[in-house]
Amino acid sequence: MEILNTIQKVAILALPVLFAITVHEAAHGWMAKRHGDKTALMLGRVTLNPIKHIDPVGTILVPLVTFLMSGFLFGWAKPVPVNWRNLKNPRRDMALVALAGPGANLLMALGWALIIKLGVVILPLSEWLALPLIYMGGAGVLFNALLMVLNLTPILPLDGGRVLNAVLPPRAAYQFSRLEPYGMFIIVGLLVSGILGKFLWPLILFVINILPASNIVKELYF
């Protein structure tokens, strides 16, 4: 996005980032409802309305600051509450609830890729309309792929950690769950050190490469 200034970049990234974070959380609530826990539904969190999921710090301030300072986006929405006691099969269903978030990101990445295709089709007819679609679509593909892969990292409290905790034998799962209070410190440390990025970027590129318009995404953002 070198031809865009900072304000244009923020404007183009805002919508894809907002929906990537908030729909991810809504998907957790939707899956929990399907398997017997209506906690999120009663709190109004099973909705695509991003306002219901916004965390002023994690959804707005942190992504804005990290992007302006480093060009890297990092953020989160308000976690959707899930009461595992209400689930029909708690261990299995907690894994499904966890996988729903990254699954939603994959579907959104596909949707943004199709928007890129639409932008390419109308580019000869209307450049002023097509270019924002292409840039926004590229941002949507990239950030959803990043969020999906990051959340599948098998560290609590990330979704991948929830899945691993659900499939481990009960005794091992208990020991693993004791690491959760330190999970975010571990994740931030791995991100800052660059270790996590070395593992994540090949997977992020793999996800992008299987989607339509992957060549355009890489041309815009790599």
C-alpha cells in the first residue's frame, strides 16, 4: 500500500479489521448456542453487530497504535462468555466453540477475496470504486488469515489452546490449563522475539495461497 498515505491506509483497514475481530467472537457465541449454552445469546453477543463486541482498548486503540508505530496490526474484541457446564458434551463442544472463531475468519477471508475479484472486474469501468474494493479486500484477506492462524496456536487462552485442552487426557488437560494465566505473557514474548512469526508466516501464506486473488494480496501487502 505504498501509494496510500497513512489516513487512507487506516480508512481501508478499519472495516476489515473491525469485522475480523468481532465476527470471530460472534461465531464463538453462535456455536455455543447450538450446543446448549445460551450465555452469549442472553448477553446479546450472538450478533454481527460489531458494536456489541468492541473493546475500546483491544478493538480500537491497540490496533491503531500498533499500526501507526510498526505497520503491524494486533487487537482483540471482548471475549464471548461460554459456560461449559451448559454444553451437551463439554469437552467436545468446547473444541467446536473454539474452532468456530478461526472458521469464521477463513470464511471472511474467502469473502474478501471475492470482493477483490469484483474490484478487478469493475476496474476498467470505475477506478475510484474498484481500487478501494481491491485494497480493502486485500486487507481483509491478510488480517483474517493472520487472525485465524494466530488463534490456532496451541497456547491458552487462544482457540488452539482450547482445542488442545479439549483433546488431551483429563489429567494432562488439567496440567495444561494451569498455564493459562501466563498464556498472554508467553504469546507476547514469542511475538516480540520474532519466534512466533517464523512459525506463523508460512502458515499465513499457505492460507492466502489457497484463496482466490492471492497474487493480488501478496502484491499489495508483501
